[in-house]
Amino acid sequence: MVTTSSQERGARLRELGATHVLNRSGAGGPDAPAGFDAVIDVVAGPRLPGFLAKLNADGRHVAVGVLG
């Protein structure tokens, strides 16, 4: 499962094997989970608090690159 900022990137991620593609807010339709065990964040911009709020208990946030 991944998030992306555009439909074009989402299509490419599906080609690479992603089973679920969510938009940057974490919304992704009726089968999207309510929370996540891990978030790998390559931006860590102003949406960071929202990503942290979506972590399950004992979930992990990994900041790979920080632009904002």
C-alpha cells in the first residue's frame, strides 16, 4: 500500500506492484485501512501530523527524506 500525489504516479506504482494506492490524505476508498503499522515518509511536510494520527498503536513513522 502506498500514497501518492497524482493519478499518474499511482498508475506507475500499481505497475510496480502496489496493491492499494491512496491519495496523500490517506483516503483510498472503502477497502482502505483506518490505520497503518508503518508510514515511510519521503516528504515530511505540513501533512506530517495527519500521517502520525493514522498510525496504529505501536506504529512507526520513518522519515526517509525531509523537504519541508
